[in-house]
Amino acid sequence: MLSQREYIEHRNWMQRAEAKAARICGVSESGTLIEWYLRNRRKSAGLFAMLSPKTYLWRPIPLRNPVVFYEGHLPAFSANTLLKKGFFAPPIDSRLDQLFARGIDPDDETSAQPRVQGTWPTRAEVRKYGHLVDAAIVEALNFVENNPEQSALVEMAYAILEHEAMHQETMLYMWHELPHRCKSLPVGGRTDGAAANSPPAPSRVHIPEGSADLGAVRSKIPFGWDNEFPTCRVRVPAFEIDVHNVTNGEFMAFVDAGAYRDRNLWTATAWSWLQEKTIQNPHFWSRRGAGWAWRGMFELIDLPLAWPVYVSQAEASAYARWQGRRLPTEAEYQRAAYGSPVGDERRYPWGDAPPNATHGNFDFAHWEPVPVGSYPAGASAWGVHDLVGNGWEWTSTPFTGIPGFTPMAIYPEYSADFFDTKHYVLKGASPATAKELIRPSFRNWFRANYPYVYATFRTARTDDESGR
């Protein structure tokens, strides 16, 4: 948690930055790039303020850098991308620009060593650096706002804005790993710790053969990452898919059946991971007496049976095999989410209306999941629920480029470094996904054995597989 002095200093700086931005371009809540940037910075500051100061050098997840890295990485990415590459500006601090340039994505904990030699900079140094970067970024975004024909600069501006929003989610699931005593609920916040109801009865819907559009047309969206282009229409055979995500209650039957000890349900890689880490249940579950508890952000509660289960792709795949089914492909997810019986594709599962609080559990609406099916207004044309929000959705599709993929000039390693058959595509959104990231072409990806992300799943099978 921030001290009173630190809080006042940060509040005063934000007020000065916002006043300066208002003088520069009349920024308001109307949605300018500068307003989005400042809103991002306020939200990030609020996330860091949740933590006890003693956690600053901790690594909540052994596969990731310590907390200090992320407070420096957010402004460093903005400086390295927009200021240096876009405006050829001199370094604000060349040492910190380099130190905080990029995170790590190791195969295992033995190779997950932070990229710093010696000691990390102090929090005061990191925050001073962040404030200097922020002031320069506000000036740069003002130029971008007034020169929209500078397409490369516009792309860089959107990249730094979406990058911070994505890292806010990364930080939140990292914070989830910290002891409850090291976190404080923000003022006016609520824990969302009560389980409201019982899981709905399992149900499935048949989706006829049709097409699905993967990717996007560059001219039709203001920004997209390189793995979202180009567009590709694929034929999708008829298939059956779960109406709701698999719940904790349904997954409990899998655990109780001893499935974590059944070698036949797991790939060789997944089985080795289970044995090495002695995994016997989902990462977010904890034993409490004879039952199970949910390890929430701020408290431990009885396991909410109606919430979607959060698991790795390896666990989701094993459950699907146990059911005689499988995970949907990326194309099947697209058709279930955005397709329709009349043949056209929707902008969102629910239609063309921009995402709002009635459509799903996203954009930090809740700290935790909510019961599946809580947002009927967000259902797709086929009646499939929660395709956006309440948890990213694992697919069986390895992460790679859409045919015709080209690395983006401003960040060529963004996607291509992960085309290794070890990462899998996730679609949709979680409770911590910013609404600005909700679009049909957005693709997330993680390793199959990565258990920390807010990711759930549903099962599917084709007509041939189901014997129709």
C-alpha cells in the first residue's frame, strides 16, 4: 500500500498532468488518446497501491519478474515505442529504458531469471522515471491527435495504450498469488466473495456447418496486433458446443473421479508437468477441511460451484477427454461467438452495440468470476453464454500466424517469438480485460501448462465425433 505521502505526491502529479493535457488539447472524458493514456496510468497506479511496500522486490509468480519490473516496464515500453521509434527522441534514462524494456517467458523456473544485474532501482527512481516519461508521452500524443495522417505514429500510440491495458490484467493475476495480508481492497471496492447460486444444468447447442472469419481487415479497425492480420475465411464443419463454460461444480466431479491420477487422460508433456509439480487440483482451489475453497484476490471462500473453473489448457484438455469430447478450435469459437443462422457475422456476440456492463464480466467490473450465465444480454446468436468475459477461453489451436502473417514493424517480436507449438490461442475476455481489447480478431496466448491466467473453457465435438 502507498504511504500517505506517496499517495499525495502521486495524486498531485496526476492532477498536474491532467491540467497540462487539458491546456494542450482540451482533453476530457470524450475518449481522446491522452485521456485513455491518463486513465490507464491512474488504473495502474491503483493496482500498485493495493500492495504492501515489502512486496516490491517479490516475484509473485516464479516465471515472471518482480513487482518493481512492471512499474518500470509500463512507461519504458511507451518511451521505447512512441518516443524513440516514433519521434527519434533521446533517452529519458537509457539505463532504465533498457532494463525495463521486455519481460520474460521461460520454459521453466530454472530459466526464469530476471534480466537485472545487481540491485533493482529504488521505487522513488522508478516513479520519477515514470513521471518524466508520462509528461513526454502526453506531448507526443497531442501531436498524434493533431496529425492522424501519420499512420505509423497512430499505430504506436494505440500499441502503448493497449499494452498497458494488457499488463494491468497480467499484474492482477500476479497480485492474486500474493498473500491476502499483503493486499488491501481499494477504497469503495467490494470483494465479490459470495457464491450466488447453483450451477445450471449442463446444456449444449448444435451449430450447423458454416464459415468463420479469422483476423481482421486493417482498414476496418483502428488498431490491431500483427497476429490479427490478415483476414481469412475458413469453413467450419457442424459441431456441438457447451452453452456455458465448465463450472467448478462440474470440474469437481473430474477431480473426485481421480482424473489427475489417470495417465490416459493426459498428454506426455502434461503428465510430466503434473508429476513434477505434484498437481492434483486447479490452481485457484485450496483444501479447506473436507471440502474445497476458492483462493480469491482478497479472501478465501467456500468454492463457488456456479463460477467457471480456471485451469490450464492441459487440464482443460484432460477434462474434455474425460467427457469424450475436446476443446473447440479457434474457428469453432469464432463461429459460436460471432456467427449467426442467417449467415452474417456479428461485431460482438450480442450484436453491434459497444460492450457495456450488461454484456459480460469484463473491464474490472468484478475482482472475481460470477456465476455462468449471469449476462443473458451477452449471449451469441446461437444462445451460447459468456463468450466474452468471466474468463478467457482455451482453444485447441496452437498459436501461430494467420496465413499471410507479417510481423509488425514497430514490435516485430510481439507474436513471432511465440510461434513455437507450445502456446495456445485463447479468445474472449476475463474480468480484468479492458473493454478496448474486446474485438473479434483479438487473440491471447499462453503455454499449455500455465495455470495463473484467468482462463476457463467449454467442450465441443463435431457431428462425426458425436455420431450424429
